[in-house]
Amino acid sequence: MEIGALQSVVNFFLGLGASVLLPIILFILSLVFGAKPGKALRSSLMFGVGFIGLNLVIGLLSNSIGPVSQGMVQRFGLKLDIIDVGWPACASIAFGSKISTLIIPAGILLNLLLLFTKVTKTINIDIWNFWHFAFVGGLVQWATGNIWYGLISALLFAAAMLFIADWTAPAIQQTMGLPGISIPHGFSASPVPFAIIINKIIDLIPGLRNIEGDPDTIKKRFGLMGEPLIMGVLIGLILSAVAYMGDGPWTGWLTKMLTTAITLGAVMVLMPRMVSLLMEGLIPLSDAARDFLQKKAGDREIYIGLDSAILVGHPTAIATGLLMVPITLILAIILPGNRVIPFGDLAVIPFLVAIVIPIVKANVFRSVVISTVFMIPSIYIMNFLAEGTTAAALAADFALPQGANLITSICDGGNWIPAMFLKLADNFWLGNIIVAVVIAVLWILFKKNPAGWHKVAGYRAEDN
């Protein structure tokens, strides 16, 4: 098959979107693992329903956070020239490059190779989100002019995410109540090493280490005020008060405040419900995969690799994401040399912080502290990647917003991993060989002491 025809096929499937593509993959895998066709079909469709519902709730969040953040920008009088247009720019780079044609079959083959050789336990079915790997490949191809260099970097990125998925899976399954699930997501996995280090530092600081902020503790301590619904309403009132209060007639800004408050309260309630639908769709596949492997490979464990969307329904993830909106805007104001105005991707912050939740044992205070510290270099990375992101987006025919010269995003545009691969493109072979060796060494060390590594990532054996 010619490369053009192959790209047309790939573009067709990618154009279906995650809510259609993932149920198809789930259905096929369920049949492969021996699930009954009727049960496989129903569960796959239920997963699609859950994903659509989750996207609707995220759209609701985005439609509320967008005007609030814009109001804050106007109130603070920010004059910054690099615009955060959101993850679609990064996705357009990925889908518009030839790397997307190659990374999907190559990424699947790499995953199967590592799975069958027992290097990884994760089978990454989140093929739509291979675009994160393709984004890295597109940046490297732009910097080097070599598509194969881009593919090598993209595959190293994919391998690194499988390692992080295996490392964090037990803690995620325990804290989030998601048996058999891991997260090899290219955007969400990036804070893991930093979160572990910062969390250990907090453990060393008297006073801070004793602050309990998990949802159950908050609910017990504050009663009704600690309910996720009430927390969402209160956060909505505070954010919208900063953005709208005193702006024009009181009836106008009060209406905006109340609408935002109720909307964010609804997000806190609805997002976990949508995630429960996703899990309802995943359970038959997980059960079938476990039974299949027990028959074929004894008691070997396997993880189903998914989008971090499965995690964002946790109250700590939502609360942290909402609190990080004003914090991110304040950082944009005070950080010296920053030229980025965070906007388009503020609603994806829950996806960024979700994988941190097991590490901090769902502590909202620690999650916000870690997210704040992590956001500082992320903002500077957004500045650093702006030129490459803009050039690659234009090459992929992404339309820049009117008046915008440089664009970026909090998503992969602020991700240290794509920035690292772009920097290593200056000395491609040396840099990528070092990355490959580091990944291999980490995997060897992990295999020698998996229990210790799982504990570092937040897993508590004594709770099982």
C-alpha cells in the first residue's frame, strides 16, 4: 500500500474520534480475548456513551472556565503575545504529519513486542492518543528534516509512557478504584517523577506534611461544605467573583457568577458518573483479558492502557484543576520573561494532575502544591516550544487565531518530554541513544524491585 493510501486509511480512523474509535478497538479486543459477542458489543457501546458523556461534561467545564479566565485576563490587564490555543493545535500537527501514518502501526508493534517479551504489562488500546507521540515526531521532523528521526523519537516516547504506566498502575487501581487499568498517556504521565520528588520534600517539612486534604477528610471536617457539589459551587463563586464582580450592572455579573457556580458544581457531580459508565464498558474486556491470560500464560497480569479521562472524575482531580485556573494565570503575570497567556487549555488541567492523585493519596493540598510547582517550568516550556509549535502547526494547515503570531498550549506545548526531544534533535543520535539507555536502565531497576517502585508511586500494600 502506498504511503498516501495508508495515510488516508489512518486519517479515516483518526477522524472517527476517540468516542468511536475506542469502542471499535474495545469490541475487537473483547472478541479476541473470548468475550461473548453480545456482551462485547454492549460494553463497547457503553464505553462510547461514557466517553461522549465525559466530553460533554468537559465541554461544559471548558465553556465556563473560558469566559472566567478571559475575564481575569482583562481584569489583570495582561498583554502577552504567545496565545495558548489549546491542544487542538498540537493534535493538528500530529494528524497533519506523515508521522501519524507511521506511529500507529509502529507503536502497536512496539507495544506487542514489549508485551510478549514480558517487558511491559500494559496493552495500550488508547490509539487515538498516539497523537501525543506523533506530536513529538512532528517536532523532531520539523527540526531535523528527517521523518525517520521523528519516528524514532516518537517510539522512545511511547516506550517511556509504557514504563510509567506499569510503574503507576497499582497505585492508580487502588486509589481510583480501577482494577486492571494503567495510564500510558503522553500528556498526563509527564508530572509523575516531579510529583514523587515534591511529595517526598513535603514529607520532610514539619506542619505541611501533617495537612490532611483528601475528599473524605474534607467532608468529615467541613460537613456539607466538604461535599464535591458544594466545593464546586464555592470554587465557581470565587473564580467568577474575581473575573466578573463589579463589571457593569450588578444583575449582569451576579447572573454570570451564579451560572458559573452551578455549572462547576454540576461538573463535580456529573464527571464521576460519566467515568462510572466508562468503567461499566471496560469491565467485560478486563475480565476477558484476565481469563484469557490465565489460560494461556498462567497467572500473568495484564493492564489495559487508557486515556487519563478515566481518572478525571475523582473529586481531588476536579478540585485541583479548578483551583489551578487562577494560580496558572497569576503565575503567567508574575513569572519574569513569560510571554504566554494561558487560556485554551485551562480546562485540561484536571487531565494533567489526575495521575498525581494516587501519589499524594488524594490530598488536595499536596496536589495543588505539586501542580503549582510543576506549572512554573511548564509555562517556560510553552514559551520555548512556541516557535516550533507554530511552524509545525502552519505546516499542518492549522489556522492561527486572528492577530496571533505565536501559539502554544498547556498540553503537549508545555510538556517537558516533547521539549527534551526537540532539544536533543540538535545532536540526534547521541541524545536519543542516551534516552533509550535511561529507559532500559529504569525498566531493569523496576523489574528488580517492583514492590518498592509501586510504593514510591503511592501504592499501599497494607490496604489490600
